[in-house]
Amino acid sequence: MERKKTRSILALVVTACLVVAAAGLLLIAPAFVETTLSVNSYVIEVTGLSGIPVDGTATIMVPLPVNTDGEQVMSEETFAEGQVEGWNVAVQDTPYGRMLAFTTTERNASDIFAPFGVGEHETKEEPRLLAPVLRTPDNTSLAEYCQVPDGAYTTAVFLDGLAPGPEDQTQVSFSLEYRGGGGMKHLVKEDTLTTTVKTVVPVTASGVVQVPARYQVIAGGVYF
């Protein structure tokens, strides 16, 4: 009698475990089959320009996202298709390498907000930087530098053709963010690769201005 009772209890425990396991699988199954595509986006915001007089043609240039071989990771068509009110957009060659140029002949400049590649999907998981890269710590190569998950380096922005008056002693703020990777498949998330510039320069600055940039890898992994 005692043995029969023990077997009944054991059967109930096993059944309960199977029910819990089945419920867990039902919860996990949708996430297991869900796929999130990798991103490949570059969001540019330059503020402090609004109302500043333009001397003929004003030009603002910002770095471009590249891989460690210096190759652009976003097509020129992506930038050419971008619509930025009051500004023309094009990739230009400079003595420091290719940069993304915003030009205007309007009487007064306006702030720039330009999200590029939002909705694009990345196919390669590789380090990305905003170039030109003028200086890395200890002048290491890009491939060697990108082996660390977090670090700072020096890039550049460019300003020309602005004619601020005595009352326009403001600062121009640059907020640049490239984001790539971050896709998920079968509960495994890729690394997210980011490079950002968050800096301000005087509105009176002219020509190339060296600015700090930050490279960071946000580790992926298995997510339940």
C-alpha cells in the first residue's frame, strides 16, 4: 500500500514537471523563431546653426562610417537620397579622406537633422568607425584598435561660410551616432557596434576642427 502511494506521488511530480516544461517551451518558442535584422544607421544632428548668416555658400562636413579597411559601409546613394531641409547633401573628397558635406546658399543657415540608413540592414558583423581617423591611442592601426570593446580616438568636422555677427557668439553642437549589428536569431543577439561624436565648437570656427569620438561594442549573447 505504501509503495503504491509513493508511486502515485512520483507520477504526480513527473506530470507536474512535464506541464511546467511544456509551458516554458510555449513561452520560449515564439522568441526562438523570432528574427530581428541587423541595423545599419547613421543619425546626424547639428544644432546652433539656426539664423546664422551665410557668406555665399556655407559648408558643414562630418565624418563617414567606415570599416577597418577604410571602406564606406553605407552607399553614396543612401546619402544622396537623404532630404535635409535647407541643405544639399553629398560625399566629398578632402585632404583627410572622404566626408559627408552639407552645403547651403540660403541667406541664413538652419539646424541639421539627418537620419540615414534607418531601416537598412547590415550583413557583416565587423568594427566600424567614423572617419577620417586622425589619431588613435598610441597610434595603433585601426584593426588593432578595434580589438578593444570601448575606446576613444580623434576625428574631424568642418565648417566654412558662416558669417556670425557680434550677437551670434554661440556654439555649434555636433551629435553623430553610427549604429550597426544588433540582430537576433534563435535567441542569439549579435554585438551592437556604435561610434559616436558628442561635441561643441565655436560658431566662429572655420576649416577642419579635430573632435573626440568614441567607439563601443555592446556585447550580444543568448537572451531568453
